[in-house]
Amino acid sequence: MNRSELIKALLNKSSLSVKELSEKLDINRSNYYLWKSSRSIPKQSTINRLAELLNLKVIWYNHNEGKIEELEESINNELNTHDLIQYQRQEIKRLQYENERLKQNSVESILFSEQEYDWSTTVDIKVSFNGIKRKIKKIENIGSLAKHLKATEKDLLPFFDLNKWHRMNDHPINNIITSQSLKNLARKTTLFTDILTNFKNLGKFFTGDHFITIFVDYSFNGNLCRTICYCKIIESTKISIVNKCKILSD
């Protein structure tokens, strides 16, 4: 709408008398009739003041043309635009963060770090001509396993035999692993033994980012606890394995 159409539209929307309008806009009464008959065209500032009196707002396209909006609608549009800009900025920051994270860590490394687990162990491995030995050097939240086996932490600790070396297949922990799980583990161990025996060559590939998944069932005094374990080989001055164990629903 042009200015003439805008002022007439606003006057039609107004419930104010001619006297009230002239006082509030500080104009002569004759202007009202001139505007209504299109014999005079008010300034932008006058149209804006009248719109404000009516709780409206004029959105100007140029010096002569514009449209009328409800003030609340106009504010909402401005807020929506502001919110959209804020969201876009936040999304850009998030994508930049994820991009940097992927540059520094492989997808598999991120997957392992984000795996949920109930309890965990860290196991040191020693390879020699006499075979492979292992020792469990750290346990985290063993109480979770104990609870599902209806045992106490004191009951289970001897099976983990912390910080003591044992031959790979003779560790006390095997006494609370079910026979079926031990058979499954034995098949995994064959490959695992080859990896560790040739660690300087093949084993390097399995360190760092890669991990394997193993299902292990534990049994104590007739009580069973099924778990899924995520096992990752890490290398520092020696070979270690971090095992994250998630207890499966009964």
C-alpha cells in the first residue's frame, strides 16, 4: 500500500474520534478529512505515530510504500529471526567442534570412549617364549557385578587376584566364567595369542583405536550374570587391555 492507502486503512481501524486523533497526533482536524478523501498525504512519521496509537506497526518497503502488521506479530517475527540466527550460530559451533574431534580421533576411538558400561578391568599382558601371562591390575565398580551375582565384593575379589601374574588360561577369574563362555573365549584367544605373539608387527594394527566385542557369562553360587565386553588393546611401555563390561538385562 502507498501512504494514502496506509493512512486510510489506519483511520478505518481507529475507534478514536476526530478530536482525539487531532489531539494525540497534534494535527488540525481538517487533516483527517483531507487524508480520508486522498486530497492530502501525511508524512511517514505521522503514519508511524498513528500506527503506534493503534498498537500496530508499519513495515516500510521504501519512502512511499509499506504494509501494516500487528505489533505483537512484528515483535514475534523479529524474535524468530533472532532465535534462528542464534540457533545457526550454535549449530556452526557444534559442527566445528565435531569436525575437530573427528580430526583428532577416529570414529572407532570415539565409539569406544562413549560405550556405556557397568564395570571395567585393566589387564596387563606379558609375552615370552614360555607363553602369555596376564594380571588384572585395576577394577572399577565391581560392586555392580557382585550385585547381579548376589555376592559381595569381598566374595569376588579373590577371583580377580589383583596384581598377580597368571598363565593366560589359568587365571582364577576363569572359575566364575561359565564353561560355554570359556569355550567361546578359547576360540577368541587363539587369534588373540597370535596377535600378541607377533605384537611388533600385526599387533600394532589392533592397538589404539580398534576394539573387539565379546559376550561373557559369569556364574557364582548358581547365580548368572550375562555381559557384553568391549575390549581395547592399548600400548604404553607394555601391552594392556581395557575391558568395558555392560550387564545385559535378565
